[in-house]
Amino acid sequence: MEEFNFQQLFDEITEHLLNDDTPSEYLNQLSKEPNFKEYPLNLLLKLKHTEQSKKHHPEGNVWNHTMLVVDEAAKVREKSKDAKAFMWAALLHDIGKPDTTRMRKGRITAYEHDKVGAEICDKFLREFTKEEEFIKKVCALVKYHMHMLYILKGLPFGNLKNLLKDVDIKEMALLSFCDRMGRTGADIDKEEVNYRRYLEILEDAKDKAMQKI
């Protein structure tokens, strides 16, 4: 098999993420290439073989969900302060699911896929680039992408203090909104309300944290 140029491929993927109306078209085509079966691209290929709860993800496997999220992110990337990091985070946000997905009592779960995903994301991106600040931003967004659910539902899995320290709250809320919208049958009105509530909570928490400094 002919070896691929990591930097060239990274630049090509980035170009499509930043410029295509529906980056999923390019990504789906890329996933059919022989190199997609080799490390590190095979970490994305695993998404195609990782099923999800049909209740929460009627679109099917993690790859299908990810493609929907990437396309949703493309619709709002002009709102991002760093579209490159934002779009890569959309692509890699669930990269931890293949390693954490389990069947528990008849239910498909992927506990801590956000934390595991951040670690895998770091290793993945370092195969392509040495841009430390970029890698840091993407991994942080991946690490905290589930916090909208944790915070709005009062679940004990989040770490709001570290979130406020590690990520831009507007970027975080925007990615979480795209994650929620990247599902078949997503209710845009409901998700927009949740997005605004989440952002308000983050902004309020950020203000209180700043007042203590």
C-alpha cells in the first residue's frame, strides 16, 4: 500500500471541514480509501462498527452520528472563534466510544467516552500536526462535550470548574448544540432552548468565578 503524506492529508481534511457545506460527503468518500484501515485513520473507521442506543440515536452507528454532527457544525462554524479547532472537535468528539461502548442490562452505554476520547484525540492529532495550541483546544472540547447533558440534567459526572478553566464557554456550548442536533429527528426548537439555557449557566458560572479572583 502506498504511504500517505500525513501533513497533506491533515490539510486536505481541514480544507473540507472549513469550506464544504456538507463535509460528510468528502469524509464518507475518504472512509472508503484503503488508508482508512490503517492507524491512525482506523480510529475513525471503528466508529462505523460501534452501535448506539436506537432510542437516543436512531441514525445508527457512531459514524452516522458523527457525520450529522460535522454537517451541523458546518452550518454554524462562522460563529466560532476558531473554526479549525471547532470543526475538528466535531469530527473527533465521539472517538472514545469504540473503546467504551458496552451492553449493560440490555442497554448500549458508552460511559466516560468523553474523557477517554480526549486522550485518544491527543494521540490521533499528534500523528498529523505539532500545533500544540490547536491540539489542546480540540482535546478540551472533546473532553467536555457531554457537559450540556450533565449540567442540564443535574448529573454528577461533570466538572464545571475545570470546564470554565479549560475551554471557551461559547465554543463549548456551540459544539454541544451541534452534538444534540446531529441525531435523526432532533427537535431544533427544543435544542435551541437547551443551548441557550446551557450557555446562560456557563456565563453565570464564569462571572461568579471571575468575581472571586
